[in-house]
Amino acid sequence: MAKTIKELSEEMKDHLLKAQAIAKAAEEDDRDFTTEEAAQLREHMSKATAAKAAVEELKGNAELKATLAQLGDDIALNAKTDKNGSRQTASGFHLPDKAKSLGEQFTESDEYKALLGQAKGGQFGAKQRVQSEMWGTKSLVTGGSDTSGGALVQNDWRGLVVGTDVFQRPLRLRDVVTPGSTTSDTVEYVRVTSVTNNAAPVPEATSSAAPTAPGGAGALVNNAGGGYKPESGVALAKITTAVKTIAHWMPATKRALSDAAQIRTLIDAFLLYGLEEELEDQMIQGDGTGENFEGLGNVSGVQSQAWDTDLLTTLRKAKTKVRTIGRSIANAYLIHPTDLEALDLLQDNEARFYFGGPSGTGTAQPLWNLPVVETEAVPVGTGYVGDFRKAVLWDREQATVQITDSHLDFFVRNLVAILAEMRAAFGILQPSAFVEVDLTA
């Protein structure tokens, strides 16, 4: 009998918690995984990945985000329903409706229904504006053309969503960074820039006579039995980052607006996805100028790993730097699909694929005991590894969708503008916990 969404989610949660327990035990003992622990981790990660894939197949990527948010962190586990029926965490992080797509929530909103109520024979009267808050080459979308909005009218809307996936890339970076929220337009946080540890054995003081002051840089000079302790320190920097707005819009005819299936498709498959894709690009490649995030690739203090022998050696040495220099536990690799392909095609001296070859599961399996996030946000020839729990995405305003006919001459042309926007801020708490890897020989 096929498993339900709830059963698959519980199975994934169980394996993730078991893997976390193994990793925590090794971290507390300050040691590497034993052979048995490594094997158990691979097994749990593999089963969790399989359960996740099954959930994706049943519910789709948008609904999977809600499920993973509930399973992946303590904040989401404390989610509750507010007086308006919206589910949110203790920190105010809103969770999407698990039972409906975002476009469906929009087309079932009171504002949208009121707008349709003004339409007579497919025509709208006075100026209307509809707004609803949710997760969210402008080509004109029309309802009468088979090459435009008319092509979106399908008997089975879910089948249409599957069809539009060919233009989209999987977005997974949100899954590994720390989610946060803010109610301000500016976020101030503390960044750890360096740590100095001068701890050392110190003899008991035998004299109170001066001079007994210690020397510089933690050394004990002219101590003369004074028993002075060396000084250590942590260098901190206060970072201020502004909340940025990511937005885009597209035109549509009022005839297309009257078709709820078309509007759901435009919101779910195009507008919302476009915001999330740009958000992922900004978290990696944003240069910090103008309205751009300060992305991981442009943060001062991120370590670097030069090419060394081959891909596997280079990536393993980068992971070591996260542990020994960054004093952190790496939790993911970020790799471009082209470089991931090169990893999948690696062979030993007897022409055997390291990762199973055409019939294997490839590097979707853990790489050096870490999950691999395949993302086009990372440039070809460059990879990242680090403790992405020390990268925080603060949501200020999750996707807002607005529709209006007040743009330019849209009112007299029976056109509407559909606008989607979101506001967020991004920050790296400890740059040394990340390593930029040169994957070019």
C-alpha cells in the first residue's frame, strides 16, 4: 500500500533526527565519524532523500516547502494558527497553506471574488485593484490566443503546472540556510571576524611585588611570580544590512483575469518562482551595491581553497578548512550542475565510476558525508562548502501579489498589471565558516 504524505513526512523526520543525533555525538566528542557511524549516516540520508522525493511527487515543490519547514527546524515545529487562520511560528514566520497552491489561495480570496463580481459578460466596469498577501520580457497574456493566455486554459490545471516546470530550475538554498524574520527595514547583526585563543597553563602567584605585568600577545614577560593569565579575544563587527525588495510584474487581459486557472498558473508557475530564483542568485552572487544583497561570494573573510590534484581532493580539503580554521561543522556543498556532472563522471584507474555510473544515484548521495545542493546560482568552476546555519535569511515581507488596471493606459485597453514582490535581508554571521572552492584544474 502506498504511503501517505503524513507517513512519508514522519519517515523523513525520523531519519533526519537520527542523522542529526549521530553528527551531534561526533561533534561533542570533537572527533570524526567512525566507519559504522558514516555508514549509518549514509543510510539515513539516503532514506530521507527518498522520502523527500516521494513527497515531491505527491504534493509538488510548493507544498514540499511547507512540509520541510515543519520538519527542518525547531521554530517551525512550534507553529500555531493565528486569529486570522494563518499558520505562523513563534517568531512570526508565516507558513504557506499546505492544502492549496499559492495561486489557488489568491483566486479564492475575497478581493479576487469581489473583482469578478464586477465583471458582466467578461467585462469589468470601474477601476479595480485587488491585493492579497502570500508566498509568491513581459509578454502580454491574452485569453483569446492559443499562443498566449488561451494556451493556459486546460481541463487539468495540475498537468499544466508540470508542463511549465521545464523552464524552471530546482531551488534548494532556502533548505540549508537559517530562516529568520524581521519587522524593520534595517537589520543589524554581529559578525565574528576572528578569534584569538591564548589559553595556556599558568603558575600560581608567588609574589605581589611589582613589576609583575604580562607581556604582549598573551606572553608572560616580567611575570616574576605574579601569576598573570594570558588574554584571548574575539573580534566582532556590527553589520548593518538594509531589507531589499525583489519584484517583477507582467501584463494580462481582463479576459485572462476572469479565468481563475490562468491566474493560478501565472502566480504559482511564473511570478512566485521568479522571485525565489532571483533570491537564490542574490544570496550567492549579490555584490552588496545598490539594491543587491551582500552575497556569500562577495563577503570579506570567506576562506578559499585552490585546486589540488582532482575534484574530490580539492572538495575534501575545503571541508577540512571549515573545521580547522573556521572551527565549524560544514553542513552542505553548493555546486553548479556542470561541475556536478564532472563529479558524476569521475572514474578510477580501471574505468569504474566513483558514484555508480549511469545506473547509480550519483552525487545526489552525500559527498564526503555532506549533502550536495545543486544550484545554478553558483558560477561554473566554483563551489562552496560551509556551515550554512551561519547564513541567515530574514523575511520582512513574503510574496505580495497585486493586480491593478491603473497602470499607463491599461484601463481603456482592458488590461491589468499583475505585480509580485517580496522583501528580505541576508547576512553571513561568520565568514570563516565558509570556503570558496576553485574547481578548475
